[in-house]
Amino acid sequence: MKNIINFISLFVFMVLVGCIGEEKGKLSRVDVQKIDTEENYEDVVMITDSESIELLRQAFEQIKWDDKVVKMARKPDVEANLFYTFGENIPERLYEYEIWFNESAGTATIISNNENESYGELDKDNAQALKNFFLK
């Protein structure tokens, strides 16, 4: 019985240590929906290729998050749903992002439904990369 308890304790420890730095898991898919100038939603585009996923993951890692609630004056330019996987037999998680590209400043404003990322901003270079990718 003691061996079983030790094994379970070790297993739980390994799982917890393995999750450090992998809070969201592995980005596996991104669904993107553009909103046109008349505020109409376009068709959803599903992104699954590994090169695009990696570019998006890197861009989203650069967002500077702040814990504040904001109300935007217009609909976002893009809505993106990021899907994260954690392993076999573990349900996929989905995080929703609304993205506004600020033409005058060249930056981007992001609002997320993730409790750890309510409001964020992206600098010029990363905002431009995201804009080129999503609005091409």
C-alpha cells in the first residue's frame, strides 16, 4: 500500500512540474473571423499548419497584459479563437480574443476571455505581423 501511495505522489508531482510554463498547453489551432468595414462578420478561417501556429504563438506571447476592463467604441477588426491541447484524454481549451488594430499608433489592442489576460496591448512590430497575418 505504501508503494502505491508513493507512486501516486510521484505521479502527481511529475504532472504538476510538467505543467509549469505550460499553463495554456500547446497551441493547436486558431479560428479567425474578420469583421469588415461595415461591421459584418466574414467566414471563419481555420488555421492548423504548424508554421502559422508557431508565428501566432510567438506574436501572442508578446502581448503586454493588464488587469483592467475596457469598452471599445467599435467592433474588433478580428475575432480569434485559440485552441490549446494538454495531452491525450484531456479536453481541449478555447480562449477567445477580440483584436483592434490602431492605425494611427500602429499597435493592437486585445481583449481576452481568459481570466489571466483581460486587456492587452501589442507593440508596433508584433501588431503589424499579426495584422499582416490576419488581414491578408
